Amino acid sequence: MTDFPLLFSSKQLIRDAVHKNDFLKQLAKEQIIEIVECMYEMRARAGQWVIQEGEPGDRLFVVAEGELQVSREGQLLGTLRPGIVMGELAILYNCTRTASIQALTDVQLWVLDRSVFQTITQRLGMERHTQLMNFLSKVSIFENLSEDRISKMADVMDQDYYAAGHYIIRQGEKGDAFFVINSGTVKVTQLIEGETEPREIRILNQGDFFGERALLGDEVRTANIIAQAPGVEVLTLDRESFLKLIGDLEALKRDYGDKERLAQVSLEPPSPTKDIIREEFAHVQLKNIKRLATLGVGGFGRVELVCINGDKSRTFALKALKKKHIVDTRQQEHIFAERNIMMETNSDWIVK
């Protein structure tokens, strides 16, 4: 993986393009920085095809100068100008190009290879996950959580930054989020009945938490939380994610690390509904399934339009996941839970 020297203006153009792209804007700040440093320059003449529909795609482009046109099956779809990302699906998934792109003028492009993108996202993603787990395990309210549940917390927590003086929480407002201070400090103030100005209660530092009552159902904030100079970085968890993946806060305070209880749960017999497989699909194997097109892509895989034994009169949506990516990001339990839910759901729209 090689860094290429870029001018500040070029770096800013690439960063802005990434932040505007629906697929890439969710990347961590560190990932975007390294992606920018690893992009290299490419130039194309007017009339030259940069991307051809149906070809394998393994590069992402950011338009720096010039204009390009997009077409599919010979039909013009639109034009691309500086500050636009193109070909992003190719670096996310191993898929063919869904459209053709031709230079209308001489163009300058910044390019990123898929192999480099995957190296950056996997390495930095795993590093950040490990760092978050180590940090959260030292937070007092989480000290009794098992490693698996700490990992879940690291998966679902958002990272936000607040400038000095910003009110993260205002007294009297409704709230449904819980915060852990990752770096910096906050001031806690409270307006006491009979007083005209809020009273300073305490200062919270790295590793301290606030807003936990929102997870218990007490939605009205009882104090103000104000970011102090030079700013504060917090990890945020909303109530829905907490209850879905962790449980209620009272149970958290008791103990989630009860290995004997977890072992007992794992020994419970599976629900009979999990074994129900419709007879007509009982003997279908992967070799019987033919991919017709890609319906969509997501953070962990893609959804393919498929048919069985070449019968295009009946088509199905098949979710495809990369096992290595699942293991690298510690999502095994989530994937099995999703599968079990699907197996327990009786619907004409779900094939079992």
C-alpha cells in the first residue's frame, strides 16, 4: 500500500466527495484520511471510455477536472463533474460495472484500488473495534459485562464530537441516548427550584458517562451537559440499540458475565419451527442457484436476484455475505440470530 503526494486542494476535493457519497460517508475519519493519501492520479482524453458496462470493476474514481457522461445499454443517464465519486460499488463488492462512463472532455481523476480500500477498512476497522472494547471494559457501568457483550457495544456505539460550549444535553428536554466520554471533559449544571441561574454540579472526564436514565425510560433530562475546551468526543448509544443488543440497564447492573447461565442457554433445544423446510426446496443446493442480477448492496453483503435450476419464471432474492468479513468484524452471533429469526418466521415471502 503506497502513499502518493497530493496537494492540499486535491485532498480537500477528495474528502468532500467522499463525505457527499451515500456509501462512503459512513467511514471513520481515520479511514478517510488514509484513503485520501493512497489515491493516485489518472488522466483520460475526450472520448475515452473510463468504465465499460459489464466489465469487472476494481477501482473507485473521484472526478478532479473535466466532464464525463454516464450511459446504460446505450441510453444516456447523466453527466459527472468535479467532486463526484464514481465506481464505488466496485470497491465495496466484487461486481461488474452497471453502467458505462465516457470522458466528454480531457479529465483528471483520482483513483483508489479495491485491494487498498479493503486493506484500509479492515485493518482500521478492527483496530478501532479493539480500542473501543478496551476502553469500554474500563468504564465502571460496564465492568461486569462479558467480552461478547462489550464487543456488541463497540459495534453499535456512534462516535460524536462537540465543540467547547456546546450543550450536549439540556435540562428538561426529552432524551433517548446514553453517552460515554472518550476524550475531553464536560460540565454538569442544574437549575435548582427557586434559583435563577443553573448551578455547577460537577466536571466529568474521560471514562465517565451520563444520560443513563434515558435507557431506564426516564426520558426528561435532569441536568445540562456542556462540552468544555478544547472540545469533547463521546460514544453514543440510543435506547433502541441498547435494549435490542444488550438488554435493560437493571440487568446490566446485576451481571451479564454469568458463564453458567449462558452455557445453559446454549444447551436449550432449538425451536421445532427452525427445522421446518418446505419440501420443494429441501434438496436445493448452491450449485442449483443461478445469479441473474444484483439487487442491492449493504455494509456486510449484497442481495442477488436468483433463480433455481434456470427457471426464470420464479425468481428469489438471495442475501450473500463474506464469511471472512463476518469473522473479522465479530458478527457471527448477529448473523446466526438473523438466520434463526428468518427460520422461525412463517411467511409466503420467505423460502425455507
